[in-house]
Amino acid sequence: MFVGDAGIEPPSDCMLAELGQKEIGKKLDAFDKTPISKKLEKFLSSDPACIKLFQIIAKKHGFVFTEDAVNYFNEQYNEQASPAPFVIARKCNGCNALVDYVSLAELDFDKSKIRDATCGKCRRSCRVSQTKYKKFQNADILSLFMYGQRLNVFRPFQYPRCYFCKTEENIDRTKKEHTQLLCKKCSKPLEISLCFETNQNISKPLGIADAQGYWFDWYFGRLLKNKFGDATVVRNPQFRFDKNDFELDILLKKDDKTIGFSLSTEKDGSFDQEKFFLFKRVCDKLFLVTSDNTVKKTIIECAKGCFGKTKVSVITLSDFCNITRRFEQVPKQ
Ligand SMILES: [Zn+2]
Ligand SMILES: [Zn+2]
């Protein structure tokens, strides 16, 4: 009816329909009103390492072994050889020896709480250094978990496993602490591992049991709402263009501009490239936002191909150190 044999296309907005907000978007909006959301926001905003930790626990359906989290951090940061954001090295002002490492998570990310230290060799004072931190220890990651625990975001528990008969059925999972040291079936020693799980009041509304990335949609939407109180922030709006249904993660309407945000919690940012040309129907500018370290060049090029070079911006994990500064780009275009 619209595109006839003559090949004359009607104005594109004739075929665009707004289908309203998806159910999950409404759930995320409702979560904004809960007291626990403030605690989760505080946790995630403290340091990019907190976003990383939440990412691994969300990918594991809201439940992670401490040892797995340590391995994950070492894989992530070794690749980049970047300094760990929350572990600070202290060096001697005299002999330059490495004196110790301080986890900011232990100090609730309050740098004023770093106490003075002196060098064991020459008794001089120490300075904070940006030395690269090669390998994470259990204590580093535990300090992050415990910071989350103080905010009621995580809960620790012990998880006994039998490596011999590989059974778990004789273990009472409802107990918080285990006095059972031997497997009831084979009588061999149980391995008791430390785990952390997400508070149910967080994991249920954010759908963390499904290992979806909605927590990141919620968090980024929250940051936008905080920053642009006068703007309209819509989580998960749906549209139909011609016969194609599509959704955006977040849409920001400010003054007369509409800005789209496409979010990813996958490594190298896996975005729906096929949808970029549809996103162009509903927004003037597109932000690609990842909770990881990079977005693949091919994806950025693809988005720029649809929107134009100046109309695409990228926000990666390291930008979360100073997210407000990145938001200054929002009203520009
Ligand atoms: Zn010294
Ligand atoms: Zn056993």
C-alpha cells in the first residue's frame, strides 16, 4: 500500500509506531523506588572494579565462588596489563621499595582513610604509587565482596563439595555454617568453598537468576536519571518500523533531541548491529555502552555508517571512573 510499483516511498515516520515500554523496563523503573537500589547504586558507583565484580556474579546467575571471581579478575586485568583500580601500591620515599598494597574497598573507597606507613628497611615514610599490580590475591577480591556485604548487596556462605563421589545430595544447603567435615556417603573430607550470592531483593527484580544484563540497563538508566533530572529517560522502549519490531535499551529525550543507548555486558561489547539502521529511525545520536573494556572496531564503524561519524559515542568500563564527564557529550549533538 505504501511502496507502490512506482517505487515512491512515503516519509519514513509514517511507518514508525511506538509500542510502549517492555515489561522488564517497567520492573526496572519500579526497582528505582526500593531502598536497596540506593545501596546497589552506591556499590556500583564506588569503582569500576565493583561493576566488574557484579558482572561476574550476574553472569553466574547471582552466585559465585570466591576462587572463580579471583581467576576472572586476573584474566581480565592481565590481558590489559592495566593497574587494578582499587588496589594501591605504597612505596618508600627513601629506597623506593614496595612496602605494601592497600585495598580501597577495605576503606570503603575513602582515600582519606589510608593510614601512614613507614618502610621496614630505612624507616622513611611511604607514598601511594600507580605501580601496575600484576596479580590479584584472594584478599583483594574478598575485600570487594565484603564492601558489598557491608552495603547488603552480597551475602557470604560456605559451600561444601565432595570431590570423590561428586555428590551434593547429603549436604544441607540451608545451613549457613557447616560443621560436617566428611562426606556422609564416602566418608572422605569435604572441600568447603566460600561463595557469595546477591541479595534476593536485588537479584529477583533485576532478573539476575536468568544471567541477563538487565542490572546494567537499570544501573545506567539510574545514572542518566540522576544526571538529567529534567529529561525523560525510558528503559526498554519498543518500536515497529514497517514490519520490523525493535527495542532500545534506553532512550533519553532532552530538549528537542532524542539519544539512544545500546548496552552490552559481553566481552568486546556484542551489540545488535543489524538494528542500528532501525535505531536511527528513533534517535539522533547513539551511545554504545559496555561494562567491559572495549567495543570492537567493526561494531563502532557499523554504527557510524548508520548514524554518521559524529553521532556515535562509546562508553567503556574505564569511563565509569568519571561518567559525569562522559555525559557532557549527551546534549552536544
Ligand atoms: Zn625504604
Ligand atoms: Zn563423597
